[in-house]
Amino acid sequence: GENVEQHPSTLSVQEGDSAVIKCTYSDSASNYFPWYKQELGKRPQLIIDIRSNVGEKKDQRIAVTLNKTAKHFSLHITETQPEDSAVYFCAASNNDMRFGAGTRLTVKP
Amino acid sequence: DTAVSQTPKYLVTQMGNDKSIKCEQNLGHDTMYWYKQDSKKFLKIMFSYNNKELIINETVPNRFSPKSPDKAHLNLHINSLELGDSAVYFCASSQHGSQPQHFGDGTRLSIL
């Protein structure tokens, strides 16, 4: 089955800096890669996703890149704000979604 | 108008008891899931149902039994609760396995 590894487990940045979270996956048949944000005490919510026929996708301050050959994908957050502080999860799916272990992002004002 | 709703939100009970958590989705999705999130925040898939049929059953003790009376509902029954069952349990749904999953607000289970 699919195995997703996520790094780093914790990330602390200054407000205004960029943050990058990286994930690798094992199943070359995986074709869907979502990212979820989970604020403290809340449910995970989808923030951006990418499919295997696309290399990059951007939505305002967040972007995701996918390298199918290397089987890794990354989340990029630019101009970070304190409200970006949360746990972020990557996931990979070939009809059977598996989540990474999460990255706790702290944005210091 | 909540898309995925689960009840109760909090559940505090004694070791050895049996309890149930209910989940309903009004999105018309075909697939529903149960996840366990422990104190380290790892989201572990427990079960997945597609149109009332079990499609994923991870290594979960058989004290946990999911029940799907129809495709809009997936309930979780837990027998003989143990201290290690303390966690937040999330229900989720999606149209199919490679579509976005929508999560409920979670049920925080605490075993005394």
C-alpha cells in the first residue's frame, strides 16, 4: 500500500517569511495529492490539491509542486501570517488515500 | 448546514464500557471513512466504506465495528473500551477515493 513521509515535523518561521513542507510517496500509481490544514481543536480542511497530470498549482499565497519521477510533492506558503499557524497534512491517493504524519507550522509575529 | 456531522462531540466513559459514535453526511458522497487521531496528531485510517460496502479495514482491534445502514451514515461502535482508545475520532466522506475528503468536527473520546 501507499506510504507517505512528510518533513519537517515542526517548522517555525517569522511572519512574512516563506514556509516549505515536503512529502514523498511510495506508490507510483498515486494520482491525487491534497494538502489539509488543521487548526488547534478543529477538523482538517482541504487547502489545495494537485493531480498527477499537473506539475504545479497556485492559489494566492499557497502553491503545490509535484515531481512524479522522484515521487515527491511540496507545499509552499509565501508571506506567512500568524493565522497560517496550524498542523499541515499531505496525502497521496490511488483511490486509497494515505496521510503524512503532519507538520506543525508556527508563524511568529 | 453541516456537511459531515458526527455525534457526540465529547465522550467521557469508563474503561470496559461500550460506546457508539454516529456520523452522517449530506453531500451525496459514495465513500465514508473513520480516522483516529492520537495525541501526536497522526491521522490513522481505520475503515472506509463505499456505498455501504467495507473497502478498507486497517489493522484495528475487532472491538471496533463500523456499521453503515445507508451510504449517508457510517457509525462506529467500540466494545470494551481501553485506555489506549483515548483519541479524537474523525469521520470523513468523499465522492470516491481520489477526491477531496470532507471531515466532521471530530469526537474526543476520553477513557477514565
